Amino acid sequence: MNTTLDSKSWIEGIDKPISALALGTASFRLADAQRCFELLDDFRQMGGTVVDSGRQYGDSEAVIGEWLETRQAREQMVLVTKCAHGANAILPSVDFEDLVTRELEQSLEHLRTEAIDLYMLHRDNPAVPVGRIVKRLNQEVARGRVRVLGASNWTYERVAEANQYALRNGLQGFAVVSNNLSLAVPAEAFYPRLISTDRAGEGWHERTGIPLLSWSSQARGFFTGRYTPATEHALQGGEVVDPDPFTQRMVEVYGTRDNLERLQRARELGEKLGGYSAVQIALAWLLHKPFPVVPVVGPRTRDELASCVRATEVRLTKDQCQWLSGTAGEGAG
């Protein structure tokens, strides 16, 4: 029997079920719409509801909008999109208010909808007071064009400051945070001003109960095993002629000893539990966090999507989770 996604109602302000996984669509292109439609169809059939996009993602919103209209699926889906990425990966300060207007109206047009379920800022700018940001976004909530607000690539200190401001002023704060969290811990930000959730951030989610929408939940493909010591050796030894920049960056960011050990443990545990891949075990690890997590997955094929969904059937013990991350234990339980 095919695995289907469980759903929960844990984003305050959204009355639709939130599926265990969110479908990331940064790679969606109109020129490849048929493939994208097949992924969206499968995701919906498997119980998926949350679709993650952004103004920064090229054709993504347009593809989703066409699919929603063609399938008449708007009421079943939870639309997530993002604004204010900025040319230099920083929230613009000069025309922030006008930028929100422009980008929101573009998103509504491309997504062919009257309202965004979860509207997130793609980046932060500590030079911009949180009050200015919160007030502007709440104007769109009041107009009914946005239902719930979120923050992506914000530090937890800034999110807390923004939410405290909102509480004091009777406004809506951030109901969701979208930062990176995965079994593989990046040695540094893959791109400038990306934020990963550390242990203090995890503690914040536990205390507040605010969900984490985790991007790069599978560490950009690290757990496929493509980025191993052999790859690193070949790069450093000049054995790879003109290696692609992405592979080089993957080795720099994820090719640490700790991460390679996590990869090996994920392989071992996957075999022990009945033939799961390291990718699936890494995703299952994230789903066993003691706070609400919705991993964003970005499959390119239908088989990859099915593999991601199958990961949700894996059941891990607390000891196994700690063993995978290397925080405790001598065995996989």
C-alpha cells in the first residue's frame, strides 16, 4: 500500500490541515510545466497540502497558479510564498513598504488567488526596526490578502522581538519560522545570510510551540552520498577537471567529519530498519523533533517524491535519533 502523508492543524490562523511535508518548488519552470504538474498531482494525491514558493523563484508561482486553476485545487492547498529577498539577499530598507505592495500583488496574480495562506519575509535586515516591518505586514492581513505571517532566515532574537512588538500592539506576529534544519549541520551558510536552527533555536521552538518550516531539510542532497571523502580528494587533488561550483560548495559546507559520520550512521540504521535510504532516515530524524516541524522537500522526479513520502512511515526511538546526530549513545538501539 502506498504511503500517504499525515496532517495536523498546528499553524494558528490556517484552518486547513498542514501535511507532514511541504513541497518545495524553487526549481519549477513554465518550460517544464508537465513535470511540475505531475509532481503537484502526486503530492496532492498522497495527502500533501503545503506548497512552498517565493517571488525569488522565477516561474514557480506561475506554474503553481496554473496548476491550481486547472485542477480547481485552491481550497485544498496551503499556499506559502515569500517576499523581500532583496538583490543582495537582505531585506531592502529604503522602499520596504512599496516593495511589499509590488511583490504581494505579483504573487497574487501569478498564483491566481485572492489571498496567501502563509506570507513570509525571505530575508531580514537588522537595520530595519521590527515595528516598521510588523505594521506593514499587518496592513495586508487587515486587507485580507494575507492570512498568516512568517519569517525566513531570521535570527530567533529578531523573531522574538517582532512577536513581542506585535503582542504589545495588538497585531499579528510571526506564526511560523522557516530556517534550515537537517541531520547534516552546515559548516557555514551555503549562501550569504542564510540562517540555520541551532540547539538554542530548537529550544525556542520547544518553548513557544511555533512550527519550523525547514528548508534544505535533506541538506541539498548530501545524504545521497555524492559528496564523500573521495569527492573531496578528487577535487583537492585536481582529478576533477573544472568541477562544478555546486559540488565544490557542497564539499566545503557539508563535507565535515561529523557529517560524514552521520551519513554512515543513517545508512546503517536504514538497512537495519528494513531497507530505507540514508536520505529517508535523515528526513525521518527531522520529523521526530519534539516540536512542530514541516520539512520542505524539493524532489525533481515522481520517484524522488515517493521516496520522501515513504520516509514519513519510519519510526525512530529517542536513542536512535541521538545516535544519528552523534549526541549520545553507542548503538542504534
